[in-house]
Amino acid sequence: HPYPGYQVPFSRAIRERADLPTAAVGLITEPEHADSIVAGGDADAVLLGRELLRHPYWVQDAARALRKEIDWRPQYLRAKR
């Protein structure tokens, strides 16, 4: 059965061997997990699929949980909560 981050090792292997930017996928739902993947050099980005369908404010809530600022484009400031 797949587990959170089960595809991350593939991202890291491609990143190291091909010297290309990669993105990690695969049941990544927790902000801390996503942050550790990028911070640890396993991927350059994390892509969220179903989690964003279930939780459209995931990015804002993750930034709040990780105490990080998001750069908001002026046209989106009215949507900030």
C-alpha cells in the first residue's frame, strides 16, 4: 500500500542523477512533510493533487502552521483570511 511520500525517492534520484529540478508527489498532505521534502533536497517543489481538492486553503493554512509568509498578488488580497 502506498504511504505518504512514497514517490519522493524517485524525485531525489532524478534530481541527483540528471541534475534537473523535480517535484515530489504521492499522498503528501501535511505541511511539515512537504516542507521537509524541499528543505531536505529531495525535490524542488511538492505537488498536491487530491489534497487541494479536499482542502482548497491548504497553502494558506500550511504557511500559517509553518509560520511562513506568503507573497500575495494585489488582486488576491481581498481573499486573504
